[in-house]
Amino acid sequence: MEGLWVALLGLLTAGYFALAGFDYGVGLLFRFVGRDEAERTGVIRTMTPFFLGNEVWLVAAVGVLFGAFPRLEGELLSAHHGSFVTILVGLVMFTAAVQLRSHPLWDVPLVAGALIVAAGWGVLLGNVLGGPPFLWAAGLVTMFLLHGAVFLTWRLHGPLRSRAVLLARVLIAPSAAFVVAAVLLSGPVQAPTYGWAGATLVLFLLGGTWPALRRRLYLLAFLCTATTCAVPALAVFGAQAVVTTETMSHAPTLEALTWPALAVLPLVLVFQWTTWWMSRATR
Amino acid sequence: MDALGLARLQFAVTTSFHFLFVLLTLGLVTVVAVMQTRAALTDKPVHARMTRFWGRLYVVNYALGIATGIVMEFQFGLNWSGLSHYAGDVFGAPLAVETLVAFFLESTFLGLWIFGWDRLGKWVHLALIWLVALTAYASAFWIMVANAFLQHPVGHEERDGVLRLVDFPALVANPLFGLAFLHVLLAALTVGGVFLTGVSAYHFIKRTAEVDFFRRSLRTGVVLTAIVTPFLIGVGFGQFPIIGEFQPGKTEDVSGAGGAGLGFMIQIGLVLFLVSWLTVPLLFRDWVVRMRFPLYLMVIGIPLPFIAAIGGWLFRELGRQPWLVYGLLRTEDALSDVSREGMLFSFIAFTAVFAVLAIADWILIARLVRRGPVDAPAPVSPLVPAL
């Protein structure tokens, strides 16, 4: 029972970073990939059909955290009060701006929000791990930028795609450098295996992104960078053994929550898949 | 003000803002679902146009409301970690169900509804808006279950200094839940009815050419308000005996903001009930439009149900003090170990952001309202890719 809930929390967290990661990347990049307003609108609209679906993975993850890991929820959020408040402020700016963007002026909160959220998660993970927060802030921004660029190589065509491919290639090496630096500069951790495994997997996937882009296997490249975005949070929380059974709810609560969770998750997956499938059909 | 005061003020301010968005979201989604149903059944273009116009207002409001909702969810752990520590096993359960069953699904359905406009078959698309509405109600359902637990904790036992869940169905059977949930739903429908009425009246004041469009909208709004308000008032007064039994002294000792809130709520509820029923006969042959002066009252009346709802909420929550979980956990004992500066930072940051959101919501809705129904193929949301 406990294992199921740890797995669910991990899945929702990974889903959030893998999906919302490209939202923030596209938010940071669309003004560079698109040269005029029409192009920029076109670029950002490759992301918007998935936007609501992507962001709610975080809401679901925190819901599970509250219901199934209440003592971790209180501990984690209040201990990193400043980081979470910053992330939330960025998230609110980004969420509102993406959905209401009717004028280029909205790009100010949109780009700023994406940057604050990406850097905020980096600072948070750096603090949890005991690594340098600045490095982690820059690192997560770089990884989300790469993920966004790769998403755009998959969803765009013509000169816009060429620009996205160029950006993605430029961003691979800094992402790999961040992973190496993060491992070297991390403090002592409880379970180093998670850190090593995560870093190795990310480096392997980044190594795969390059040839995938060269061979125009854009979907494959996208799957690689999606996984690279999901790994850091899991690796950091795993390495510091943050999630323990002591922080979890007792059996009756977990039992009461199991059926709703098992019923909803497949539904959400089916409906989110439908959105992806529909956008493929009309592209 | 100390960290406790700041944390309480922050909760009151952010929840009030959030509640404003939620009320309009719940009210409008119902109205939009009904309009879309009529559009699907009759194939009359006016119903499809109404769905699009009111649907856009709904989507704008939802877009900003979801942003406030995310902050609400985090706030418990950020500022009130004592609550998660002590009562998380019980209080966290309905909140987790809310985020999983309702919020997660609702946003997914809404994304598909927005994106599926003109792409999906009309019956599938219609089913989606009803699913959005149902999951929105489910959201309110579980939030009120959680809130009722704070008012009257049931279904738990205390062991090793923390609460454990022993009876999940008891949370739903909580006497402080059922009527309060109905009351909130009816209040949201009243907000929707008054909003529809006020916006339509504005267009008649501006001598709109869209007479048929706004006549139908105005009638829907007035009739909805007239049908809902008697039940709203009945369910409201029906709660006093329950409060008297489980929270003795709450109604008698009430003073300050809570007491004023209760007074405003009752007066506004009665006024809306009387005025909506006086207006119903005037719908005959558009008398109410020809008389003109009621139109101005309708526009002025738009904020009233919002004020009433905030008043009622203040009464419910302030009347619970000094308890966070009634009789079990004091508010001051649940505060997170966060410095006063940290709390001040989050209070200022969230209040500023929420104020900007509320103003942006108001400006955007006002602009869409002024523009009126346009026949250019404007998408229902900027989230929709150009076809």
C-alpha cells in the first residue's frame, strides 16, 4: 500500500516536470523562435492546447502529498517557504499570461513567470540536495529551455523548425555540463545511488538527443528531453531520502484514497492522450 | 503584526479572492452548459452564439481562478504545517480527493472542451461541458467536506498525538456539511443569474441591436435568480439550529467582521429574492426593458451576491476561532515555523498578485462584455490554436 502511494507521488511529480517543463521552455523561447507577432503567436500555440493538462499534474502531486504524506507536506513546504512562494508567484503570472495573451504586453509576465518558476524549482532542488542554488537555478532553466526547444522542433515546420533545432543543439552541452557540476558539487547525501543513477540516465538521454535531432527523429528527441526534465526532482528527493513511511498517512486514509486515485488516473491519461491525438490530426 | 496575524490575514485575503472567482466559475459553467444543451437540441444559431459569448467570459474567469486555486492548495503546508502534522490524515483525505477527482479531471475536460470547439462532434462537445460542470461541483463538494471537518471534526480518533481516520463516510455525513454545501452551490447559481441579468441589462441600456440575444440572456438570468433565491434563503436559515447544536455561542457571540458579514448576507439574500420575483412579471412583453430604470439597478446589483457570499464565509470562519479544528487544534498552535519576515514576504507577494489578477479579470471581462457577441470566428479562449 505504501509503495503504491510513493509510486503515484513519483509518477505525478515526474509527469509535471516532463510536461510543464516544455511549457516553461516554450515560454522562455517563443520570442526568439518567432520573429514577428504572427510567428510568435503560432509558436506559443503549439503549446497551449496541452497547457491546462500539463500544469494540473503539479496540483495533483501536491494533493497526493497532502492526503498521503501529510507530515512531509507540512515539513517540506514550510521549510522551503521562500522558494515555494517564489515558484507560486511565477506560476500565477505564467498561468494567467499564457491563457490571456491577447497583446504582446502579456509577454512580460509570461516570460518572467516562466523564468521565475524554472529558476525557483532549481533553487528548491539545490537547497534540498545541499548543492549550490545558483547552479541549480541555471541548470533547471537550461534543461527546460532544451526541452522547450526540442518540443518546438517536433511541432513546427520550415524556418521556425530550423531555428528551434539550432537552439536545441546549442543547449545540449550546457545541460550535460550542469549535470556533471551538480553531481560534483553536491553535499553529502543519504542515498547516493539515486543521484548517480539519475545523473547517468540524464547524460545518456542527452547523448541520445543529439543524434535523434540529426536524424530528424523529433518525437524521439522529445521523449529523451521529457525524461531528462523528470529525473532531477526524483533523483534529489530519492538521494536525500525525503519520502519516508513515517511521513505517510496511516492505512485507513490510504485505503480510502486508493479507489478514487485508481479510478481517476486512467481517465486523466486517456483524456490527455486524446488532446495529443487530436492535435496530431489537425497539425 | 506578528507572524500569526500575517498568516491569518493572508489566508483570509487569498481565500476571499479565490472564492470570488469560484462563485462566478460555478455559476457561469452551469449557465453555459444549459445554453449549449439548448443549442444542441434546437440548432438555433442564437443559442450557439450565446454559448460562445458567455463561454468566453467563463473561460477568462476560470483562467485566473485556477491560478488562485494553486496558491490555496500550497498555503496549508506553507503556513499551517501544524494542521497537516496533526490532522493531515483526516483533513488531507477530502482535499486529496478534490485535487485528484475534481481539479485534475476538470482542467483536463476543460482543456479538451476549449480545444475541441468546432473539432469534436456536437454531442461529445456537449458532454464535455457537462463533465466540466460536474467536476466543478465535485470540487466544491470535497472542499466543503474538508471545511466541515474543521467546523465539527468527525470520523477520527487521536493516537500518539495525531488524528487518524477511522470513518471516511462520516466526513460526508457531517451535519456541518450537507446544507452548507447546498448553500454554496445555490449562492454560486445566484451569482451566475445576477451576472447574466446585469450584463444583459447593460446592453439594453446601450440600446443593443442584439435584442433577441440579450432578451434570452436577461430572462435566463432573472428566472434563474428567482428560482434559486428562495431555496438559498431556506437552506441558509436551516443551518442555524445545526450551528446552535454543534458550535454553541457562534451566532450569539458574533461580532466584528463576522457579525457584519452575517447581516449583509441575510439582507442581500432577501433583497435579491424580492427583486427577482418583482421582475419576473415585468419580463412579459419586455416591460422591464421599456421601463429602463430597472436596467440600471440590475447593473448596480452585479456585486451584491459576491458581497453576500464573502460575508457568509467570514461569519463561518471567524466564528470558528480560536479553533482551527474546532475543539481540537488552536489556530495559533498550527502555525508553521516561519519567520515574521518570511510571512510578510508571502503576504505581500500573494496579496499583490491576487489583486492584480482580480483587476485583470474585471478589466478583461468588462472588455469582452462591452464588445458583445461578435460574429467574427473569435476562439473561445486564446488557448485555442488558429484553425
